[in-house]
Amino acid sequence: MRLLFLGSGSAHTVDGGNFQSNMLLVTPSGRRLLIDCGTDIRWSLARLHLSYRDITDIYISHLHADHIGGLEGIGFQTKFDPRCERPRLYIERALSQQLWAHSLQGGMCVTAEGVNTLDTFFDVRPLDIERPFEWGDAHLTPVPVVHVVAPRHTVHSYGLLIRTGGRVTFLTADTQFTPDRLQPYYANADVIFHDCETAKVRTGVHAHYEELLELPAAVRAKIWLYDYQPGPLPDAVADGFRGFVLPGQSFDLVAPG
């Protein structure tokens, strides 16, 4: 099983040949799970000679536009293309309700056929936090991470713990730097793909490179960095990381390394 990065950039990436950090989990048989579906998904798929017709399964980590902004397009295209079935949509249970009510309903609720719901366009598979589900030969577990904290509200994102072929991969999704909270996942993973912003001005809602340098060397040695801003990048390998993920880069999640 392979993890293919359609893009490895931040939400507002517009240059350098990169796209938003959306990925494909691909089985040996060619089945594909799209992990997040941002606003530039049409272009990032097209660069690899793929389209909505190649997407039958989607996992959504949270509701920011760089992770869901392309869902309306895929929903409409697959619905009105007779070659397609409804894509299976894997999403944390509470997020599935918010996705329709707060993000998609305005543009998708009415078509010539009548009034629609989220289930009109997608085969919704609600997920429970930290309860694994099977996809292909892998066991995938949604992991809540802290993304945005307001005075009386916390917005979680849901990373993935991917178990396949006896190996464990931790994909953080968008997360703040919370090493105490994530330490058990760091410890259990063979490889980690970690949210990492690199701009001088910190947003406060993503782990920053300078913060990740505080992690123990043994943890840094497992980490590939992604979701970074355009511009010059630090020498991640010299600092003990595996490196920055490049757009189009693919990783074997079964073989060591």
C-alpha cells in the first residue's frame, strides 16, 4: 500500500508547483482513498492524469476549505456521470452533520431533480473517534488532534493511524504542536507524516518547524514534514527529520524505510 501526496503545501499554496496537502492511499489492486479534498483537487489530480472518475473513496479530516473545498465538484460530477457510483465518504460522525449544514448545503441542496441531502451525493460512512475501520488491507483509526482553540471552543482535526502489513503510519492532519498529547502515537508509529508550517509568522494553529525541533531525536528520525508554506525551506535532514514531502512523492507503507 502506498501513500501518494497530490500536494504537500499549506492552504494558500499558489506557486512552486505545489498544491494543498491532499493525498491518495493506494492499494496494490489500484483502489484509491482520497485523504481530504481541497479547493485545488481538480488540478492536483489532473497533474497525475487522474480525475473524479478515479475517486471512489474519500476521508475528510476536518472542514477547512483546503480539505473539503473540492467536495461539491466531485459530488456533482460523480452524480451526473453515469459511469460513476456515489463515492464512499468516511468522516467523523459529528463532522458529517456539520459538513452538509455549514459547508455544502447552500450550493448542493437543490438540483432539477429536487431537494438533496449529503447522502444524495455520497455514501456516507460515519466514523467514531479512535475506533478503527477497514479499508483495503489496512486498519485506519481516526485520531483527534487539536487544530484551533477559541475561548469556549476547540476545533479538532482527525488524523489517521494506518496499520498495514505489520507497520504503523501516523498521519497527523492539521494539528498544533501538542507533543504530550501525541506522544503515544509518535511512539507506536514506524513513520510519521507531520503538519509543519515554515513561515516566519506563526499562525498558532499548525505545528511550526521550530517547535518540532524540540522533539526527541528518535521521534524526529521518523518524521516526514508536509503542509508547509511556499518559500525557502530549512535543511530538515540535517536537523534529524526524514525531510520535506515533495508534491507527487509516494511512500510504501508496508516496506521498512
